[in-house]
Amino acid sequence: MIHLQVKLNRAAFQMDLNVQLPGQGISAIFGVSGSGKTSLLRVVAGLEANQEGRIQVGQQIWQDTQQKTCLPTWQRPLGYVFQESSLLPHLDVQQNLNFGLKRALKPSGSTHFNTAQSLQASIELLGIEALLQRMPDQLSGGERQRVAIARAIAMQPQLLLMDEPLASLDAARRQEIFPWLARLRDELKMPMLYVTHSAEELTRLADHLVVLDKGKVKAQGPVSAVLTQVVTPVVVGEDAGALMTGHIGAVDVQWHLSRVDFEGGCVWMRDAGLPVGKAVRLRILARDVSLATSEPQNTSIQNQVQGRIQSITPDVHPSQVMVVLKCGAEEVLARVTKRAVEELGLQVGMPVWAQVKSVALVA
């Protein structure tokens, strides 16, 4: 586990948080600009003083103000990826990677650490073999970030910090680098703290989610559970929705569709070429879900899932409400009008059919 207890004074707010995060996978630090996301990462890295609290990664204590313990940044076994790749412009990619390793700390307790092997593994993991002889100005933004990430993980840090690594990239370059970040998550054992204010990034990549608001934790937990909270919504407006996990259950070759099975039902989506049995993550936006009190007939909407109403909560606009459905082991959000709730007599605990107009494959 990762224990972050931080107190920090800011001009606009006082950061005061105490969280336990998983020791593997991606923990996304999410919030609007100015909520304290980057400040938290800087405290974890030792780039900014934690005025009171504790930073512990696994069994290693990086800072404990009560015990007056504080490791300097260079003694903390971490990797840090910034918004900009920060590659040295006069060195090619291979030289940039070698320079980073020379300045890095050998992992504590490592008796068989092989720098060359670790660097080669990072190069292969990020797919940058063909870039090694290029200069930084010959790389796309996505390629530069892949090099920066390879440099950060080459020393096998205990924790990888990523501060909005896609913020400086255009939409095409973001799509280019998403698969590599997912590969990091799935193949590396090291935990990652990933700062973002992008709903797309957290739904595609995050396992755990911490939502900050003016330095305080607004919500935290598994990403799918936090995103379906409606009392203190994490994502409002058109991006509100739910994540579902399942696997490819069948492929309809004739109509170019794949069926995703999950505990409690199934949905069809466009065939992405994935094999039967492949685990996937889907996103269903609340605006794309309508409700019916009986099984719909003669409709063009192909995805119809049975569920039971968990809650009915006022939405941002007074004409609408957010309905949370339990569909097997998954939760689905539906944004409907108050008039529809009244006319259909919708109540908590009532069985309904959810008609899903669109399903997005995110991972």
C-alpha cells in the first residue's frame, strides 16, 4: 500500500488529506485546475516540503514529520514524468536515456540490478527501438513522451509519478500514446500516481481514483465505483457515465459486431478485432441510456439490459434526474427528465429495462 498524509498551505486553500492507495496499478489524481493535484505529486517526490504528515511506499518511509524523517528527492526511488518530456536537445534518444541512468539512484536493496538490461526492457516496453538515433526535434510529441517514460522506469523505481503526461499533446498524439500507457499499467508491477483533469484519461487508464477539491479528498475508491457516485458527482455534464468490465463473448462476423458479456447481462458494440475471451472495459454515458418499465419491443436500440433502480437523484439542471441502476454486478447511470420519472412511476427498488444507445470501448 501507499500511505499519503499531507498538510500544505496554499494561497487559495490548505491541503489536508490522508489516503491509502493500492500498491499496484494506476491511481488517478483527478480534479479541476488548482485543486492541488500537482502539489500532491511534488510533496510525494520531495520537491516541496510536507508541513505535517507521512509519505510511505510499501515498507519504506520517505517522510514522517513526527519522527523527523525526510528523504531528499535523490534518495527516493521514484520516476517522474512531467507534462513536457524535458529531453536534452543536443543529445539523441539513446544518449538522453544513458544520461538519465547516470544521474539516477541505484534501487535500494537491489543486489542484481543490471542497468543495461533494465534500459533495454524499458526500450522494448515503450516500443522506441527505432527512435534511438533520432534527435528530440525529430520526434513527435507522443514519441518524446514515450522516451521520457522509458527514462523514468529504466531504474525500476518503487513509484512512478506522472503529472498530466498527455496535456501537451493534440488529440491524435494522445490516441497514439494511450496503448503504451495501458501496457505500462498491465505489465509493470510498480504503482503509478497519475495526475489528470481529463475524464477520458481516467476512464481509459485508472484502476483507483482520488478526486481532489481545494486540497481535500472529495471521493476515492475503485474508479468504476467513484464514477457512479451521484451525491458528490466526480464528472458532471455530458461526460457523466459509468464504467463496466466484461469480456468478449461472441463476434458477429456478418454485422461486424462484438458481444461483451458481464455478470448480469451483455451489450453489443462495434467489432474492434478482439478475440473471444478478451477482457475489456466499456464506458456508457448517462445521456445514452433510456429507461422502460417493460421489455422494449420493435426498437432499433439493440442493447437492452435489465436492472433495478438503486437511487434517483436531482441532476445539475432542475428538469432532470440521475438514475442509478444495478445490473448484475455492474452499475449503469441514466439521465432522464423528472416528467419521465413521474409518468413512469419510477421508484427506488423498481425493476426496469435500460436501453443503451451507445457503448464505447475504452480499454
